[in-house]
Amino acid sequence: MAQVKGVPILGLIKFLKRDPQHILTKVVDALPPETKKYLDEHIIQTAWYPYHLYTGLLRALDKVAGKGDLSYCIEQGRLGAQHDLSTIFRIFLTFSGPKLWQTRAMSVWSSYFDTGQAVITVPSKNEALFTITDFPDIDMAHVKSVQGWNEQFLVICKYLNVKSEIKKCQCYGDPLTELSFTFESK
């Protein structure tokens, strides 16, 4: 069973607490009981938790703040990147661009998830592929959050006309999950 570090869980909780409409209570109410029980405890940044806790929070957030179609997970990913890139990953902006993004993807991934591998390839100057392998139980809410985070990373790095698409996903039985990003240089 896949596990996730407390860091992204706490990031989602902080995101919910910043909401002016105080949706944290509504999101917690929308969680399944097996996920709610973890929130009664103190979440520790460096501890490992069941993956369903993270994806349960994403899905509940999408249900409460979005339309329940997982599109809000993309927006949450964008907002998460905006926060992360102004705090813990600020160094990414010092050396911005797909090449640094490419070299750091796996180390960032493995510091948050104990399952899967993430690799970024840059086949052309205006395209990047974010590939996740060995994560057969990946949840589409998580994939869409990753999609939004990486879109926003490129926008913050001043790339123009950033577009993304989920080409393949292990949650649909594909052998890997592949997100395609296209963009124009500044």
C-alpha cells in the first residue's frame, strides 16, 4: 500500500485553513471515516501516512470547493505551487526552467511518496513530459494536482501559453502515467 509523507497532507490542511470561507470543516465532513480518523491525530511532516489520506483530502476538497469532477484538483495544484515556490522550493526559481525541473523531479517525488518514480524529459525546447512509473494505485485526483502544480511552475518561470494534458494514466490501466506540457519561451 502506497504511503505519503505528512508534508503534502499538512500543505493541503494549511491551504484549507487559509480559505476565507472556512471550508476545512466541510471538507473534513466529506471525508470517509477511515480518512477522518487520521485528522484527529497530530500530522507530523516527516511521518508516513496511507496514501488514501492524501487523495481523500483532495477528493473531498474537489467535492466541496469544486464540481466533484476533479477539475478543482488542478486549481489546488496551481495554488499549491504558488505557495511552495514562494517558500520551500524558492530555490527552483533561482535556476528556473525545465532543465532544473527535470533534474529535481525524482528527488522531490521520493521525498513525498514511497511508491513510484517521477521523471521529466524535455524532448524539445517547448515541450516537457512528466512521467510517473511503478504507481499502479495512483489516484486521478493526485495526477490532476501534479498537473496543476507543474503548470504553475512553468507560469511562474515566465513561460507563456502553458498547456497540459494527461496522455496516459496508470489509474486507467496504462503501464505509466504521462503528463504532457507545452509552453513558449519568454
